Amino acid sequence: PILYSYFRSSCSWRVRIALALKGIAYDLVPVSLLKDGGQQFSAEFKAVNPMQQVPALKIDGITLSQSLAIIHYLEDTRPSPRLLPQDPKKRAQVRMIADHIASGIQPLQNLSVLKQMGEKKVEWAQHCITSGFQALEQILQHTAGHYCVGDEVSMADLCLVPQVANAERFKVDMGPYPTITRINKALLELEAFKVSHPSRQPDTPAELQA
């Protein structure tokens, strides 16, 4: 497998965690969202992903984009360890939380949107993350065990950790979100979350390396 990734991309980080959890070895091709005016806009990368976004994963003779679609495919083809619970209610909760982050928070504060916001970009990112986290904190109070849904790591957790990292980068006050903070701390102690961390990628700038 070949993963096209950017060290700081939260969507790429979700996929790196899934690959690490499932023990799938892969080659990483860095795609800088900043260098050369954004390498994702190159003709070469557009041929890989017409949406000109990371991540993209070449695997089993196909090329997939969209982090949750990639994780679903890995789950279907390499089901151990499981990232979606067998229980239909818990499975729905996992998907709900993953979608809440992947559709309801992250796209509103990603690089392409922030460029449009100009000087107000930090204020805008804080607003989007705060309103999303207020809802997420309430949801997690009903679903969480050790992790987002019960005591098993799931797709929801793969979305949570990169989004908390974004929140910290934009200096969001995490005080009002004790459940999110507790779960994030527990997940960051797991090896798959450590090896996939933005501070430990081949394309991480020297000053940001762990």
C-alpha cells in the first residue's frame, strides 16, 4: 500500500492510526499542503485524487480517497482488530461521532477554508471547534467508557484525537470538555496513536519533531 499523506493533516492522521492498529505496512508519499503553492494541486497528484486532498491510499489495486471511506475499506478487508462494534446501536454511535467530527467540525476549519477567512482564521477555527465540541461532550457523556464508545478503540477515536490536536493548535480552551480530554489522553498512550502522530512523520519539519 501507498499512503499519500501530510504530517499535519488530521484526515491523514486518522488513516495512519487505522493502518497502525491493523498492522498494515505501507509506503508513505508526503504531499505538502504548503510547499510549491500546495503540492496537492499538482497535475501528478490530481491524477491520484481529483479532489486534490489528502489522504489517498493505493491498496489492493484501487485508489481510495476520503479518510472514513478508506477506514471502512480496511475494516471490510482486514477486520482485526475491529474498529466498528458488532452491536448495531454501538456501531451507529461510532459512526455518528466519526461523522460529527469528520463532517461537522473538521471541514469548517481546514486549510482551504482558513485561507478564505484571512485575518479572522484563528477566531473562525475556535468558533467551529468550540461549537462542535460542546455537542460532542454531551454525546460522549452517554456513549463513553474508556474510549468514545465503550471500552474498545473504534473509528470514533481515530477521528477524536486529530481533532483535539487541531483544537490545541488553535488554542481552544479545553476546560469545558473533560470527557473529550480524558479520552484523548488515554488514546495518546496507545502505540498506534504514538507512531502515527504528526510529530513522528517523515515529512515533519525538524522543529516540530518529537
